[in-house]
Amino acid sequence: MFQVKMRHLNEKEVKEKLHISSSKSYKYVLTDDKDLTEDGKISIVFQEHHMTEINKLIDYLVLGEEVFITGYNEHGEKRVDTRNILYFIIIGDDLHAVLLQTRLIVRYKLYELEELLEQKGFIRTSKHAIVNITKINYIKPAINSKIELEMINKDIIEVNRSYLKSFKESLKK
Amino acid sequence: MLFLFNNPLLLIGLLLILTLMFLLGKQMVKEIHYNHLLAHKKRALRYYDGEVPTNKRLYMIGSLALAPVLVIGLFLGIRLSADDAFVDDQFLQISNGQQIVELQKDFREKYLTSYRNYLFGFAMMEDDFTAVPETDASEDAGGEGSDDYSDTNNQVEGVDEMDNVVTDGKFIYTIQQNKIVITLAYTLEDEYDVLGHYKTITYEDSFNPTGLYIDDDYLVVIGYDYMQYDEKQNDDVGLPEGDYYYGYYYQSQVGVKVYDVKNDYTIDHSYLFEGNMIGTRKIEDQLIIITSNYLPYSEEEEINMDEYLPTYYVDEQEFVADYEDVRYIEGSNPNVFLTFYSLNLGTKEVDQNILLGDSAYNLYVSNDNIYLVGSVYMFSPLADVVNLEDPITETKTAIIKLSIDEYDLTFRNLAHIEGFTLNQFSMDEYQGYLRITTTTSRWRFGDGEINNRLYILDEELNIVSELENLGKPGETIQSTRFVGEYAYLVTFEQTDPFYVINVADPENPFVEGELEIPGFSAYLQPFGQDFMLGIGFGDSKGGTQGVKISLYDIRDKTNPLVHDEIIFEYSEFGFAYTSVTYNHKDLLLSYAKGLIALPFTSYDYSSESGQYYNSGIMVFHIDDEGMFSFGGFVQHEEDSEENIYVYKSKFIDQYLYTVSNKYIKVSTIEDPLGILNSTEIE
């Protein structure tokens, strides 16, 4: 997505600070020298003291705007940032949004959330669940071609055989 | 590989382990791959903790996959680390008593699953002479002795072997039960007239002399001593009063007493070595003593090996071995401490080297090295981990070599060869090479084909060459003698092939000549350059019912001949034997004097006189042409009511001295029967 081209600053340090890596098919050029900008690309020229703002900008470019959804539990209705949700799962007739400390019942269809959150790092793992990739702690492939995902709260979510291929591809994207 | 096919269960197990290792390995690779992708994805999603996650599970899978490798690695590691502790890669250094107990346990666990229980080695008690009765009388000892007298019939020139009768050209020293009798035999002035008792050394304690060495400075007396060291009481073993407990424990000891010859045989110093005697040699003023101490084994009791560490005393001062002086040969039964002592008779210093192993059975000592042979069991390497039906893959002979550097002995090398040696004459060192003959599957080792071999080993005991299948099928080696660049070998089953083997080129020994005759020689000794004397068994009918003395003509190595022979048939003499067939030191031989003399004993029974017994020295003269002529049969009392056993002969100048348990008699070599003088030593 990005190409980093530095003249004065250390390129490696900049990448570490901005949590990015250069890629061949890039859309943005990040540079500290306006002579290094490229035609046909969106160039961002910045100085070292702009680093924090640039970070926020990149967050926005990568993740887009924050998405909030509303759900409820026994304590009432809540509005939460989807980035805090570990996974969504259908239990009975309800769709649950599982957070680290609590869970909410949300009034969405699973396919609606799948579409809404595709760009936010969520991925379908079975007919009943969508998982936030950043909240996966560890992936355990099983001998029978299934995959188990250990979430940061130690819950285990299974990736069904029919979703395995798309799961792998989304990890590679 | 063949071993795996012969053990299908092991093969299946191994395949299962390999399959499991493969699956687990594949799983690990997959898991690492997925989690790398996950970390990468998290970083792409601006999730900053996107390190590659690790998990105990991965360690577990890894451990499981590597477990068999680790087990095998550990197993090999232990073996390798054990090897590391080997001195010169061959002798394992012992560090403590518990290690010995473990070695014993390990050996038994492996060994006792074998059916070959009869393979245990046996101790050799070399030079265990029959003691003869005591003496009295006394006389003056003025005058010089002769320089022309008979030494002990040693295998190697310069390496003295102890004997029960020795002479220094003036005195004859004999052992009479618990006494050493010194008889004045000859002086240049009065010759044989002086024959008479000179001195008696009597041992009042438990010392039992068995062998003597004499030189210009020292008279060395070697014998056994017994010490009761553990008398258990009935209470100790839980027996009721009145029952007798037979558990008296005697510690056998080897005693060495050194007398000053120039100071009228006063005691100079003495040594005591705990253990049984394996053998002894003397090279100038260095005395070599080899002892064995049996080690107990118990599965119930904890044995303190410290109590069994070889101990010796110099003039009653005690010295106990350290474990670090102990070496072990892998595969040998760790039931004996074999201790090699080197004594400097001048300084009384003692060098002690200990080998933990099985009992040895043949000793050969050259001027530079000691070679001791014993049996070892070659275990299958898997015997440590798998309970095999027969863990012993083969039984071999181990040759242990120690170098003699001044007065110090050092463990040098170890070699394993096939077969068993017959006696000390099976070995010979020549220009640094050890030549050795062996027979596999002698009667006591039952199974398999008989194979007689000659090996030549270099200084590091690497096998340089090997001749196999000597003799005809079914024949075993009866005697060997190495003389310089030739080996003479007698094999026997029904006839006696006498082989001349050219060993001049250590890498290419070959049978150069062969002779087939009835009977066989149990002892071979060179007689000058041209002849080989053979003493053994044979009769005129082609069997072995008699004592046979042969002189082989070995001038033409390609065509050895029987030059002359004499046979004493049992049908004529009654059952007869000569001790030379098993004790070469009883043979008196002088090429210069054309003399061969050996003890000869016959038993018979007649209805008139009952059983009779004849013992004497058979004397032969050999002329310049190498032909035997019978010189006479010297007996000390004819038709005696006592059993007078004439067991040794010596010469001083032209006189022949014959020694029995009652007399020393002197005659000329020329006329052995014409007794000139006699002294009673009983």
C-alpha cells in the first residue's frame, strides 16, 4: 500500500515507527523530501516531528473510519467500537458479539456484519461465526484439516473446512 | 539392517515412530506457517502487537516429534560420553565404587538373559607347584660357584619365570613345604664334593612358598598367604546356636620375600599383595606380579567396593589403590580386579595398575611389554535398551597390553580377536609385532566350526594380518612356538600336522612347510638352529598311547622332517607321563652339551607286586648329527616304599644334579646313572 523513500531520515526507523512496510503495488509514497515524490501516486511529504499525525493518518487510510454497532445485554443497550469485538457468533436465534469482558446480543444478520466489517479485519469462519483477526491469539491447525482459533480470551473458534480456503487467503491479503 | 529384519517387532516399532515423527513434524510446519501469516496480517491491520505468537502447544508438538530423536541421541550420547571416558578410547576410567556396582548390575542384566551361561572365564593359577617335603643338615659354604649352569627354561630371554628349583652355579635352592632349602652344590675348587645342606629358611606363619627367583643380588621367594578376614557369627547370619556357620572368609594373599644373597640370605624386605596370583615375571631387578581379587555381587545388599580395592603392603606398610587407577574394558565381566604390580627390588617402589574385568587366562611378557588375554562378550548395542533373547553377539579374546617403561607399567592397548589362546607360547613379540595363535570352538565352547588362526598385530594392537583355517577340519592347536621369522604350529585330531609358517613379513604370513605324523607334540622347543624338539604323545600304532619325544629337522622350511624320535608306550611302561607337556620349566636342555633331561613318571600294576610307581629323570644325549641316545633313567630310590618323586634336573659345568622330594644327587652329564654324591633334603 505504501512506499517509503527517505533522504534525511532513516528509512528503517521510519517504517518501524509508522508500523508499515513497503510494498510493490503501492498507492502512497511517504517521503521527507518533496523531490522524491512520484507522479501518479499520492505523495505525503512530512518531517520527523509530524510522525504522530502521520501515524493517525495511516490508521485512517488503512482501516477507514471507526465503525460502531449497538447491542444489548442484561445491563441494557451499549454502543461499541467493532475493533473491540473478538468475534460474532450465532447462539440459538441470537447473534452475540463477544468482547473481552462481556458479550452483547446484536440485531444484525451475520451476512450483514460480514459485508460491513470485511475491510476492518473480520473474517467468516463458519456458518455461525465471524472473527476479528487482530483478536486471534494463536492458530492451531488440526490433523483432520480443520483449524482452531484460540482467541485472546482463550475461547476456541473453529474454522470449518468449507471456509478454510477463504480464511487462508484473507490471512495472505 | 539384518538385525531389524530379524526383529520384526522392533522394525514395526521403528516405522511407527518414524510415521509419528513425520506427522508431528508436518503439523509443526503448518502451525508455524499459519501463525506467521497471522502476525503479518495483524501488522497489516495496524495491530502493533503482531509478533509471531508462540505457544506451549508448539513446544509440545516439537518435543513429541523430537522425542524419539532425543531418546536415540541420548542413548548414543551416553555411549559416546562413556567412550569419552575411555583412556586411549579403550579403557574406561573408573571414578567410584558405585560405578563398579552399576557395571556389575548392567553386565548381569544383559548376560543373564543369555543361555550361554557356561562361558564364564576361569582363573589361571600359574606356577602353582607341588610342594615337596622338608630338610635338615648343614655345611660350610666357602669357594666360588660356576658360571656354566642351567637357568630356568624361560620362554623369553631376559624375562625370568619363577621355578620351584633354581641354581646360581654354586647353590641349589629348593622349596620343601614351608621351607626354602639352600644346598651347596658346587665350587670350582672342590666341585661336587661339597654337595650338602647350607641353610634352611623356615616360615612359621601361614606363608606357603611356591616359586623362586635367583640372581647375583637377590633370592626372591614368592608364595601364598591366607588371612581370615571375616568370621561371621551365628547371630550375624541369623542361625540358631548350635548350628555351624560355614561362612569363613579367607583372603588369599601373595607374599614376596626378598633376601640379600651377598649378606648370607638375610631378609632385605617383603611385600604382601591381596588377591590370587595370576602370574609373575622378573626382568633384572624388576619384579612383575599380577593378582586377581574377586568382587562380590549382591542384589539385596549394598556392597562397599572400597573394601575390595586392591591393597598391598611393603614391609607391613599398607597401600590402598584409588579408583582413578582402575580401568575397565567394555564387555568384560566386571567381577575381578586384575592388578599389575611392578616392583623395583632395589628401591622397594611399587607401581600399581588395576583392570576391572574378567579373569584372564594366559600371560605373556616380553622385555618391553606385558600381554594378558581373557574373554570378553560382545553385546548387541541394543542390549542396553531392548530385552534381547541373546544379547551376546559373540565371545572374543581380549588382549590387554601394558608397556614396561623402566619400572612403570602403563595400560597401552586393547585388541579383540577370535578364538582362545592355548598357553603363554601362543603369543610372541618380535620387532614390535605381536604374533598370536588361537582356536575357536574348542570343546568347552561347543558350537560352530573349529577355526585355528594366526594373527599378527602391530604395536597399537591393530590386526595387520591373519591366517585362518590352519590344520585339517576338526583339528585344534596343540602347541605353538615362535622363533624369529618362523612360527611352528602343531594341530591335532587324529594325526599331527606340524606346520612351518613364515612370518617374516607381518603383512603376509604363509604356510611354508608341513609334515604329517602320528601322535602330537604338546610342547615345542627349539634345539639349536636346525632342530625343533617336540614333547607329546604317540605310540607305534599311530595312536597316542605313549609319551613321544621327537626331534624335527627344520633346516628346510618347506620340508620339515622327523629327524629322530623316542616313544615310551603305555603297553610297555604302564601309564606314563612327563610334566614337561604342561610345565616347560621342568625341561632341562642344553644344545652346547647335547643334553635333554625331563621328569618321567610311570604307574603300573602287576598281580605279583601290586601297584608300582617309577619316577625319575630321563636323560638323552644328542650327538652332532642330531640323533638321540638314551643316557639313562635317574631314580633316587629304586623299589622304594615311599613315593620318591624326582621332579627337576639342573646342570652345573659337566655335572647333572637331580632333585627329588628327598635328595639332591649329582652325576656327570655323560654318565647320569653313576651317582657321585648325594645329600638328603628330607
